[in-house]
Amino acid sequence: MTFATATACELSFTLQDIRTESDAPVEVPAFLVERWRAEGRLDLEMAELDAFFARTGYPRAPRYYIIKWLTDWVRDYGIDGFRVDTAKHVEPEIWAVLKREAEIALADWRARNPRRLAHDRPFYMVGEVFNFGLANFDRSRGRFYDYGDRNVDFYTQGFDALINMGFPTHATQPIADQYALYDRELRLGEFAGHGVLNYIASHDDHQPLDPARRNIRENATRLLLSPGAAQIYYGDEVARSLVIPRTRGDATLRSMFDWNAVRTNASILDHYQRLGRFRQAHVALGAGRHIEISRAPLVFGRVMEGNEGTDRIVAAIGLSSGAVRIPVGEIFAEDEQLRDAYSGEVTRVTGGHANLQNASDVVLLERATQQRRQ
């Protein structure tokens, strides 16, 4: 593989190649003109295109038409983020243009809808760069993707985060080791200040973690308590098997969702929901500093300090259910009242420990006075 063969190509016989590498002006395809005329919006669409190219000064090349139409979704509906598939098969600088135009479009939408959206976070873009991940996974070279004849840092091309295709491989090591590795990479290494999106299964990965779902509870815990962001692929939450007889290619990853599994695998769904609510409530879990307190059983803290205040948690994994004594290190103060968000039990720090009587195999400690988002 080279940069040219990866970008100037037909990705699949089912996906036509748009000549994104070309700056030659092109006209709107005739079939699209006829469709707009039949729908009574030809003049509006053409006027919008004229205004876009006049404002930006871009040539009427294929990629800029696509960028205009993609950012129409942002301008019309206030969409505040894109997940980009197969990012490595398009010239990377194009993604930076898409990000810039999406930011302009989102600002336009917010100006027209000042009361429709409470937050003012910037437009967010996540990319899938196949075989890219943390810790020199496959074609990763630190933060760069290696095309063979060219290295590209996609984080400088508009992406706030990239999918971490190394997670299923890294997940074969002990959880404590993986979390320590991710903390180093994301907080101290080349990825500091940049995001990753972890997963245990994905439509892109033909080697997901535990396709037969033999350890789905443990893997759910590993994923949702990991540093970085988390993607739940459809069916993860109800243990949808990824071993489907008589399938070919990636069809085994795209099987029908079994709605009966919502009932038959309710305990797994409940586990995902408890972990997910805790992750939603605590930005420190995915973005905070990882502090290992105990290795056996694994007890760790995450602390996030910033302009919006401090968030801190302590989590424990691999416990025996029932009465447990969890060390909290320096994360929580003596006599501080805590809640185990997993079981709902409330306790106080005594002698540097949180004592619980009805714990599960997972404990998720937070300040009991904290306002929780539902």
C-alpha cells in the first residue's frame, strides 16, 4: 500500500470513487438537476451552491460539493459532530476543510436558534483510520498512520478523536496493565490532549474481542471503565453473538438484533446500563488521571481537574459480592460520605476505606452529595 493507492482508488465495487484528488471544476450531475427540478427546488439549490463557492473561493471540484452538502446537515439541524468512516481513503487535508466548514455551519445554526441548545461545545469529529490505534498498533507510528511511503497525523487534519483499533488486542492483557498503558499514552505520551474511541466489537474489525461472548460481563466492565471514550456496538449490551453460521465476510458482524435478548439477557443489559450511567456522570472516568490503589483486587481512582471543577471517582473490579472494604487512597477524605453507584449503598470513609455490606463484583464510588445526571 502507498498513499496514492489508498486515497485515489475505488474503495469497493459497491462504492463509486469520487475524485477527491482533483481540483478540476465539474457541473452538478444531470440526474441531480432533474431531481431538484422535479421537487421544485432547483433554483434554491443552485443559489446555495453559488453562495457557498463565492464565500469560500473553493474551486467547483467534487470534494467541495460533498463538503457543502454534508455541512448542510449541520446548518439545518444543528448536528454537532461527525463520525467519519474509512478516513484513510481520502486525502487527509480534506477532513480539515470539512471540520472548518462544519464549525462555520454550526455557528450559523446556533445564531439562528439561541435557545435550542444549552451547551456551546465546539464541533467534534471522530475518525476511523483502519488499523490505527494506541501503543504502536499495526500501522500506527505513535500518533501517525503509516501508508508505507508517507506518515500522516490525522489529529492535525480536523479530528478530535480516532477509533482505537488496538483495544481488542490490548484487552488480552490484565485490566490493570491495560489501564496503566492507556493512562501513559493519553496523558503523558504522544496522544496527550487527543481522544480515542475504544470498542470490543465493531463493523470494521473482523477480529473483535470475544466474538462468542463468553466473557461479556468482564469485557463490558473493561470497556466502560477504560481511559478514553467508549463505543457500544449494537448487541454488545445483550451479548449478541458474533459467530453466525454460514455467513461470509463481515456478515457475521452485522446479524439481526434479537429483541428477545433484551429480556433473556437482561442482567447483561442492566450491567451495561449501570456502568454507562456512571460513565455519563463522571468525565474523570474517561479523561481523568488514572491512579492505581490496589492490584488484587484491582482498585483505582480517576481524578479530573479543570475549569469546570474537580471530578473524582474510585472503582473496584473483581470483588467477591457481599461485605467488602475498599481502599480509597487520597481520592476521598476521611469521613467523606460516598455512594456506590452500582449498588446504591451509601457509606463513609473510615480509616482510608469505604466499607460496604451489599457490594457486587464491581464497586463505583462517588461523592454521595454529587448531583447525578439521569
